[in-house]
Amino acid sequence: MVDDISLPSRHGGIIFPLSMFRPTMLAAVMAESLVAQARNILDARLVLTRHPEIQLVLAHIEGSIIGDNPATFWRENAELGMVASQVMPQQLIQYWYDADEPRQGFIVAQRGQALAAQDATEDQMPAGSTAQDWPVAQLLAQMQLAEEELANGFAGGPQVSCSLMERDADDREMLMTLAGQPAEGEGEDPNAPAGGPGPDAPGGPSPSSDAPGGQQAQAPAKPKRATVEDDKKRRAAEAQAEQEARQARANSMRADLPHVIDDLGVVAAPKGAELADTDILEPFMVRAIAGDLPAGLPRELTDELQGKRVDFAVVVEFLSEVFVEEGPLSKPHFETHANPHMIGGQEVRALEVLAPRLGRGTFVRRGYAGAFVSRTPDQALPEALIIALLDSQD
């Protein structure tokens, strides 16, 4: 018989895909944000837990700074997700969940910008709403997670932590632990000397080898801590590396760019692009071509497409990535206002929405799969591309 476990009714944190990142840098930027508000972080620790089965990480903070309501802390400190997204390679989600005084919400952030946000209290939810209509419940459904998994903090998965005050944790060791790999040296003979073979071991150094005066060499001194200038140089190098990586990613997308041509022009679907990739998508927003085509489209189409449109289509995983007049798109609003359509012989629902920093277009949904096209519903939609994008999420 399984014992009943009381799950917390109030919780919050930051969720992101496991990838190459620096946990100490994540802790550092969060510490800087809290210290700037004169918050006491002396006993605060950043705790990172990977889901036991999938590559998702939940980050939360432990310590007196949280107070008695973690949900309120994460809701009132939404800037933590914003600053954290500046040092993370992928999109992240900061959420808060309070069942005692019903309130749920989240923010989707990437590269320091909020892409979407929802926050709802009981009196703000439409009449007749169910538990599944609340923001975090919708988020969990789209991520295919159970509420209990989030409430128990991904219990059973590998976990690491580091102080917000001290910066002496080992990033590589923490990442290896989260990835489920043994730390360096783990599994070696516990009776072996810590410094490697002894002087009498085969291949071991002679007591006087390379030591002045025949004396044994001393252990090397510990490396000095990085200076502020070193940190600036490292951050600049990381920013340059990120820019180069993004350029390489954009070039890769242009080298193999799915597209369709119709009476209005051409619609491109850069592989792997998201609405947050405005720098990649903006070149494919041309209302009337005059001159060269955007990089990645066949040059032989230049004359044919003069005066016509260039549009894009991308996968959209979360409703809140797109906006309506009232704010981020919610499930109740979509179900009330979206119109049924037949696309490629399949029934979908479509709604005119606004993509942050990109403009108006159409959000198309089939089940939990979604796509955005930079054309409004009254214009011809690229059916084959839309179906391919929806199928890629099944």
C-alpha cells in the first residue's frame, strides 16, 4: 500500500530544458537581482532538480527569503525569470501556484524579454471554468506533466544546489549530476591514493624527480578567484559565442528552408524556429518584394515573386506565446472565439492573434498542436506547411 503524501498547496519556480548552462551564473544573476532590492540572501540556495524521466529542470530557491508562501515570492519577483533568461540558452518558464488563496500564473521569457504571461485569480476566471482552465493547469497539459510532479518538485530526479552568496560550486560537476552521469573520479578504487600513483607504484614519480635539491615538489597552489575584469571578459566571450551560434543556426535554417508558393507569394517555415527567434523570422515578413529575396529562398524565384508577399509559419507550443487584445491567449478565450476550419482535409481551429514584435497573424490549433502563420485568417493559408508543423508535434 502506498502511503499518502501531502503535497504542498503553494509552490513556484522556474522550469527549463536541460542543456549546457552554468548553474553558478544562474545563481549569480538571481542573487544580483535580489540584492538590488536589499533582500537578505545569506542563507539562500538555488536548488536544481531534473525530472526523473525527461530532460526538464525545475529551479527553486530555499531560505528565509521565501517566507511562508513560495507562490507569492515567485509571483512578486517575476524579474528573476527575466534575468535568468539572459544567461540561459533556451526559453524558460517562471510559474506560481497557490491553491489556498486560488491564484496561478506564469511568465515565458527568453534572452531577457517576456514572450508571454498569464496570471489569474478566482474572480478573474470565466464562469463555469474548471480546474483544467487555470493557467498552470493549461501549461502542464501542454508540457504533458502531472500537477503532482510539479508540486513535489520533480521528486526522485537528480538534484544539485549552490549558495546564492558563495560562487565556489563546480558547474561541470553539477551539470553531470543533473544529466545523470557519474562525477569525475566516481567509481575509481577507493583505496587508491588521492593524488594518483605513489612513488613506489609502476610509472610513479621518483621522490626527487624534478624537485629542486632532491626535495619532493609541493602541491600546486589553488587558482586565484576570477577578478571583475576576468568576469567581464568571460561574459563578453560568452555573448560573442552565443551570437556566433545563433548566426550558425540561422545559416543552417536557410540552407534547408521548407517553403510553398501561392497566389499571394511565398511562405517559409524555418526548421526549429520559434516565435522568440525574431531575428530569424523578421526577414520573412515582407509585404511586397522589391529586389532580392530573403536568404534561403531560391534565387530563380526572384522575378516571379516581385511585388508579392513573403511570410513565415512556425510551431507554437503554448497558447500564451501569442496575444489577443486582452493579453496572452488563454484556453477559454481561444475556445470561445476561434473558428473551425478545414485545412488539408483535417479539422482545425483558427484565430487572429498578435505575435510579440512580429505583428498579426493566424494561430491554428489541432488538439494540443499549434502553429502561427504571419497571414490573417481572411488570407490564403499555406495548408501543407501548417499540417506538417502540426504533425511534427504529435
